Amino acid sequence: MEFLSTEVLMIRKKMFPVLVAAGLAFALGVQLARAEGITPIDPEAARTLKTALDRIAGAKSFTFRAEISNDAPLPSGQKIEFSGTIEVAVRRPDGFWSAFDGEQRSTRSWFDGKTFTLLNNGKNVYASWPAPGKLDDLLDEMKEKLGFKPPLSPLLRETVSTTVLAKVTSGFAVGRGLIAGVPCRHLAFRGEKTDWQVWVSEDQEPVLKRLVITFKQEPGAPHYAATFIAWDFKPRLGDNVFAFTPPQGAVQCEFEKVQQ
Amino acid sequence: MKHRNRQLLLAVVCAVLAALFFPSPEAAIAGSEDRTTSVTTREKGRTTTVVTHENDWDTWSDPGQDLLRMQRETLSSQEEQAREAGRVRRRDEVEKVRQKSSAEHEAYYDAILEDSQAALRAPLGVYYRKPGYVRTDAPASDGSAVEVGGISYQYDQGIFWLQQGARSIVVTAPVGAVVNTLPQGVTRVPAKTGPVWYFFGTFFAEKGGGYQVIKPPVGITVFYLPDGYSQERVNGVGLYRFGDILFKPVFVQGVLAYQAVEP
């Protein structure tokens, strides 16, 4: 008993500087974080979001429909909101189709693993771009070569559940909310250029119900919002969905390439 | 003494280990600047690190936002986008109603469509009349007379009028005409030759203290065409014509635009 007490005493003596050093390091880290305005990601918020995103990432195919709104700050400072509806169909690894009908434009997109085509529905003008590979490769190439990606493109990636949280500087659970009558967890995250909020349904199989992105570095800090009306994780999508056939009288043009 | 040194050494080693074990929060969540990043979360003493290769939200930009960014670099082209959106919506609405209507109502809805388009040609805040528009009232008092090639035009808010007896008719802007003011709603377009201003199919460049109507530099890109353009095919390529100017369609960052080509 006496031997044990001595041993415990020795351990305590040895551990004392360790505990002091660890405590100092931790306190320093916290102070640095506070000084830089960084709050770590709330694990519950990250886990809730990841659960919803894992469902998208794990689906072999899926479709969704969403109501879109995006702000247009005018030079006068007045903010105008444009609205639209988007429908998306994805069949992994290389099938993508989308239809966007908005106030500013109406477009259709097709990707069949070989070619990406964009059609301006209103003007009946389209352009095709050879892009053999997977959908994830297409999204990388498009931004680099054509200067744009389809709306909500982060949700299309197989790696969506990890990429979305990358470079997030902070995140927390705001609380609960109702989106179209569905109880949801309301989460908020911050990134370098964007702040974003998501609402995840509290179902047994949670899905994204709403997403709001704030482009905080843009003049007027415009918002881009998507309210998801319907998700289908077991759609029947034939090859014809992703194959483009030019409409009658359509004019073919080109994509202006990004100057490297 | 020896014991104290060992304690000190142990403390230093532990401090280093602690520093490594508790990286700064920024390093823990932000990762490096390259495409490989990591997200570390700690929960109930368990540390989970997810390594990934890209952040999409921060690099993602909606094509609409890109367009708006480009538009903000101009003077007031958002207004034109809003007008264009209004035109498309009105046409769609009328078209839907037309499809549902019976044949006997077709003429009636045609009239509505025509009225709608006519109203939208002079959108709120910007005065515009397409070539061929005729008026019989007196020319605007704040307009100015411009002479090009021995022909006298009346210039008013970006529109050129030709007097024909008691009436005036809108014509395409005569190349070479020099005016003192640019119209409201003009769009500044970058060009290799210097800044160019665009207004409903007319291109202006600075000259002296005024602005001269010019032929558009080949390759210059605009984001709308005025009412009154026509479509044609040249060597199998679909082009748009407005007056003497030919445009080819092109997608710029996913947005349909029009690029001036050699006539």
C-alpha cells in the first residue's frame, strides 16, 4: 500500500509538467482561435449534414426538383430577386441532365459520359463540348475550361459528403425549423468566400430541404437559395434521359474557352 | 539535480507533443491551400479526420452570379436583363394561353402578344424605339441634329430619327455620327481598341468630347440583341443580323452572348 502510494506520487510528479504543458498548449490554441475569430465545427452540425449528404453520395442515381432564387444587387444598391425552378437527374458515374427555367434564362443540360451539351431553351441555341469521363471529372474540367459549372454542382459529386465540409471554418446547429411543413435541423457554416445555411429534414432518412448561400465578398452580399421540393433516390433513368438530340431549327454555337 | 533535469526534459518533450496533438483550429479545419484538405472533428475523445481534395462551395459560383458580376462592371445592364426576363415571361404566358385557346381566339391572343411586345420595347427607365418605328408628332425638343454623309438625323436618347415629310422614322444608327451624350441604360464593353458603349445594337466610342457611332470591333461580345434582329444562316452557321451588323451566338461562362463577326 505504501509502495503504491509512493508510485502514484512519483507518477503525479512526472505527469505534472506534462499536464501543465498540455494545458498551456490548449489554452494557447483556444486563444489563437478566438483571436482569429474561428469557432470549430460543432460535431453535431457536421454529423447531421454529413448524414444527408451521404445519402446523395451513396445513391447510384437520383433526381431532385428545387425552387431557386438569387439576388441581383443593382448599381443603385437596390436588390432584385430572380426566381426559377431546377430539375436534375444524375446516374453515376457519368449521366447528368438538368432543366432550369428562370426569369433570366431557360436552359437544358445533358452529359452522357462523352459530351456535355448546354441548350438555351428560349433562344434555341446550343453548344456541345467533348468531355469523356465521369461526372466528377466533367465538373472539374468545366470550371477550368469553360468558366462555369451547373447550378448546385457540389451536390452532384460522388464525394459530396466530404467536399462540402472542406475548408469550412466554423459551423453550428442554429435550431429547428419548418420547411414546407417538414421539421428540419437548421445548420449554419462559414467558409472563406461564402457563408451557407442548410435545413436537413428530421426524418429517418434525412434529406436536404433548403440551402442558402451568401456570397459575402460580393457587393451587396447576394444570396442564392434553393428549396428542395422533391428528392427521388430510386428513379428509373434510361440512356435517353442523358442523350441530346438537337431541337428542330436549333442553332449550334460554341463555348467561349477560359483564357489560361 | 539529475531528477529535475529529467523532469524538465520530459516537460519540453510533452509540450512539443501537446503542440502537435493540438494543432491550431485553423490548421485542423481549414487544411492547406491546395486541393487536398482535411476536416478534423473530435467527439467523446475520438478524433476523426476526413481528407478530401477540393472545396466546392467556396470555389463554386453560379453562372447567374458570374453574369451578374460581369453586369456590375457595366453601367446598367441588369436593367436590360430584367426587361429581357419580363419579355420572355410575358411571351411564355401568352404562348401558354394561346395553346389552350381554340382557333377562333387565336387572332385575339395574337393581338395581345403584339401589344405586349410593343409595350416592352420601351421598358421602364430606358427609352427605346426599334428601327422602322414611325411617329407623326414633333421631334423631342431636347434632341440634337446630327449630319452624316449629307443626311440630317435627329438624335434623341440613343435613337436616330429621319424626317420624312410630316413624320419621323427610326433608323439604325449611322456610322460616323458624333453625339454629345450617351443614352441611359448604355453598357460599357471592353474592347482591344478601348472602351466601347453598347445600346440596343448601336456601338459608341469616345471621340473628342463626344461619342461616335462605330462599326463594332470584330469579336466584341454583348449580352443582348435589340428587338428587330433577324436570324440567318451563312455557310450553315446560324447568325443574327441587326442592321449591317452580324452576330454569332456564343456561350460565355454558361450565359448566351452575341459576338460581332465580319459582315
